Amino acid sequence: MAYNLLKGKKGIIFGALDEKSIAWKTALRCVEEGAEIVLTNAPIAMRLGEINRLAELCNAPVIPADVTSMDDLENLFSKTLEHFGGGVDFILHSVGMSMNLRKGNPYTDTNYDLMHKSLDISAMSLHRVLQTAMKMDAINEWGSVVALSYIAAQRVFPDYNDMADAKSMLESITRNFGYQYAVKKHVRVNTISQSPTRTTAGSGVKGFEGFIKFAEKQSPLGNASADQCADYTVTLFSDLTKMVTMQNLFHDGGFSFTGISHAVIDQMEM
Ligand SMILES: NC(=O)c1ccc[n+]([C@@H]2O[C@H](COP(=O)([O-])OP(=O)(O)OC[C@H]3O[C@@H](n4cnc5c(N)ncnc54)[C@H](O)[C@@H]3O)[C@@H](O)[C@H]2O)c1
């Protein structure tokens, strides 16, 4: 069901890799709600070609950008400004990657070059996006920026590896840049802390299947799906949430505030 919540709004969606991606679902949902969008992803992800299918469905141009490259980001914003004939109203940062995690390097025996890359791609990139947008005045008054986080920013999930540190930094950048952008142009910046979700990035985490099943039992409402995450993101891009900024918003079926659930206790007693 669509409510025209984003009618007349324009935005950039980072991170749609395939139809499982949170960004993919969000792109479709934004268009359904009346928005016009530009899609972007790393040049390497373009080679999979899937994003062109989404571009057709959304009637959106695709502008490649590696989030660790300032040149790419400047190019993305200048082409987007040209395409829309003005600034954007929302940005989804749905980007994350850890080679330490992918290679199975233990957290206590990390490769620091790879850790640096994890932090750059998954956290500093939000700063790069916001700084570039601010310098180019690319986000309209009362615009909204959402990035995706995970509860490993606050609690220990041992196999989440250096992505836990990246998510802590991402949430910190959200607060600190969120302050600056609110004062300067009423732009709001938030993270959504999403339930574990079966996507390419999610499934890279060791023991992911056990982990997602545990979260399902521990959450009073069950795990939030990628489609539900897209719905929630739309509300944050809409004018109904104008005074929400610098927040980390849990979208996890109640997982974050549950000490233990009956479903988990029952499992332990078996
Ligand atoms: N899947 C989960 O369980 C889960 C839970 C909470 C938060 N998240 C977060 O949601 C976000 C989206 O992940 P997803 O689960 O949809 O997986 P995904 O693999 O579909 O998306 C990750 C995206 O990051 C992009 N990316 C990687 N390196 C890049 C670079 N250098 N430049 C530009 N883009 C780059 C990939 O191409 C991909 O599109 C990530 O921040 C992830 O950490 C995921």
C-alpha cells in the first residue's frame, strides 16, 4: 500500500547489489511512495549487472561511485544535481564491507590494512558523503539521511569482527555530523539498527544461520525483514519525522531491549 509519503521528493540510494539488498527494497519502496531516485554502487558491483534491472524498475539513472573515493563522490553529486536540476531530499547509505570478516581473520589476529578498509568503506564513507554533500550544497532544507547499523555497535557479537567497530564509528559520525548539518540546514541524519537479514553482506558473518534463528527467538515480534526496513526508512525520509535527528533507531522486533525471551528459555530447557 502506498501513501504518497515521498511525493515530489528526490533522493540517492547507495548499496543496491541484488534483490535481497536492503537498498534494493528501499529503492522500490521510495519510488512507490512517489519519489524520484538516483542509484549508485561501487564500480565493481556494477559488473554484476543486477542494478540495471532495478534502474529500469525505478526509472532511475545509475551513477557508479566507490564510497572511499572523493572524486567518485563529487562526480556522483554533480551528476545528480544536474539530473534533478537541484538538490536531493534524502540519501540512503546502505553500504558495508569487511575483508577481515570475509577472510575469517580472527578479531584478535586482525589484518590492519583490511581493518582500515572496513572502517573506510563502512563508516568514514558516511562522513565523506555528508561532507561532499555539504560542500556542494546538495541536500535541500529539511533533507533526511539514513545509514544502516547493527546492535554490535553497543553489545558484543564476537563473530561480527571489525564491523562492530565500524558500526560504532558510523553511529558516532551520525551524531556529530547530524549536529552540524541540523544547525546549518535542518538536514537530519539517523541510523537504523536493523535485525539480522539474509543478504550478501549479512550472510558473510560466521555462523549467520544460527545467529538469525537466535535473534528470531529472542525478539518478541520476531526479526524485522528487509521489506519492513524499507517501510521504516520511508517514514524517516518523509515529512512526518522532521524533528528526528542524530538517533540510532532500533528496528529489530524488540531484540535490543529483551534480556531473555520465553522462546529462548524453552530452548535451553530442552
Ligand atoms: N544484512 C544484515 O543482517 C544487516 C543487519 C544490520 C545492518 N546491515 C547493514 O545494512 C547495509 C546494507 O547491507 P545489506 O545487508 O543490504 O547487504 P548488501 O551486500 O546487499 O549491501 C552492501 C552494499 O555495500 C556495497 N559496497 C561495498 N563496498 C562498497 C564501496 N567501496 N563503495 C560503494 N558501495 C560499496 C555493496 O556493493 C553492496 O551493494 C550495510 O551497512 C550492512 O552492514 C545489514
